Amino acid sequence: MANPRADPRWLRQLGNPAIFAWSSAWLMVLLVVGTIDQKYHGLYAAQDRYFSSWLLWAFDIIPLPGTRLTLTIVFVCLVCFCFTRRALRKPGLLIAHIGAALLLLGGFLTETLRQEGTMPLLEGQAGVMIQSERAIELAAINESGPEHDLVIAFSDASLQAAAELSHSQLGFRVHVLACHRNAIRGPAGSLIAKPEAPDPEANSPAIEITVSGTSHDGQHILVSGEAPLALTAQGQSYRLQLRPARLLLPFSLRLDDVTARMHPGTDNPASFRSHVTVIRPNGDQRQAVISMNQPLRVMGYTIYQSHYDQTAEGERSGFTIAHDPVALLSFTYAYLSSIIMAIGLVIHLTLQLPHLLARKAQS
């Protein structure tokens, strides 16, 4: 007869510590293999394949759990263990498991909601947009507005083969035939896909589409960095452009001055810093200095100094700007969960200490 006080079988199975142990070992394998793969296929390709994926296809035919799926399994295991009677009998382990589950939850929120892009500026130049190093978008720009252009952007995720793109404020329809991270124009108006290069700047994203309801109906190829396609629909003038995904900032960033110290005898900067002015929508201005180890935080955004170079137009400073809507929550989660795990381990070791001393005395 089953023990009514025993845990349900499914709870014991999902909360089995062996699942946590094997999942942790598999995470170490993914970490090592993914890090090595970065050398040959680049950071973003390795990140997509190993660290941001639910499934990893070995030899393109064998499905294996990716990092996201593995961490989800670990999270479920931790949560289920917290509801077992074994955990209730060991309060230290219970507290440590709760802390670990909170740490995973905070990391998931950051990974899901964080937005990041780059902004290169020349001295005296200001910018209000950042663009992704890898994500792309198909932008339909209506130039017929009396004061401003109307931009309708279709995100990277929607640019899949056979996708139909439309919008209530867009006077035509777009059908996606093919979209590639890296491609070149082939003969007779074709598009030839190429392997994705490790360096994102070496890639040339391209898309093959057909448009209907315009002055230029038919099949077209758009390549990122090339001139946009000009067309007319319902008496409105449009530009259709494939470009890096953009994010509008709630402030303007102006580069006032950039200083760099070079390595002796080279043109490579040893250190550099940027003097900037942040201009808020209400006109308030804030001057600040950004260096490699001194980011600037403003209005929920973190601005990092990423690179420096000299161009024919003058000195240019590059910034990486990140926005984490749950930054404070994630920051709190990281420290709070670490403290909770530490407290749990201290309690567990303290409760186990008398048993260890008794065993030592008996031996």
C-alpha cells in the first residue's frame, strides 16, 4: 500500500538531484565546446548554436539539449526539490535551492528583455539611435508626411521565407522569398547564400522579396548597405530598405571630444575616453566622461566605450548602449540570490557539523 505521506512520484522524479548533477555536467560540455567553436565560427554563430538555443543539432541530425533547455530543466528540478519532504527536513538545502532558482530566473529575464546596440560618433556629432551588430530589419519609409517620415520596420524574426508582410499604414504587401545573413548577388538577378562570417561586419545580409500594389511590382533583391528601393503606392512615396535593426533612444548623445593614448610606435590606442553630453527630451543637458572601465548610466541605459578610430572625417568614438528593463530587478536578484544561497549553505553545514563531529569521535 502506498504511503500517503510520501511525495508524489512525479515530484520525486523531477526533483531528483541526479538531474541537477547531469545537467550541470552537460552545461560544462556546452561551455567548453561553444567556447572552442567561437574561434572557428565567430561569437554570434557559437552563441546562437550553443548558448541561446533550445536544441543543438549534432551532425545536423541528432537533437541534443541546448543551453536554454538545459537551464530550464535545472530550474524545474530546483523548484520541484523545494516542495519535497526531503527538502523540508533540510532547511539549509531548501534555502540554497531557492536562491539558485532565483538566480536562474533573474538571468532568464535579463536574457529575454535586454536590448543592445552600437553608436559610432564623430566629434561634434549627436545620435538618437543605436543599431544592432547582427539583427536586421526591413524598413518601409513613407516620405510623404508633411513633417516627418513614417517608418514601419519588420523585425528579424518576421523575415522568414514565405512570410507575408503587411501593415494597416502600409499601402502595399511584401512576400519574402528568401533571407540570408550573408549573401552576394549572383547572375541574372539571383541571390547566392554564403556561410556566415565570424566577424559580423564582414557579413552582407540580403533578402529576396516580391512586392504588390506598387509602381514597381515584382521580384526584388535588397542588400544591407546598398541603396534602398524607391517605389510609389496609393499616391505615397516609399523607400524599402534592408538595414541593421535600430532602436530609438529617449535621449540624444553628443560626442564633444575624444582623447586617446597610443601604444608607442603604433596607431593602436592603449586607452581612450570620450567627453559627451546627454540631452534629454525636456532640454536638460548632462556632461560626462566615458572610458573603457567607466560606463555612463542614464535613464535606464548603460553606455560603454567600445572602440576608437581615426577616419578621413576626423576622430571617431564607438559606444555600445544596453537597455535592461529589469536591470534593477536583475541586479537585486543576483546579489539577493547569492546571499540566500550562502545563508542556506551555512545553515546546512552548521546543522551537519554535530553529526560530523560525532562520526569523528566514534572513529
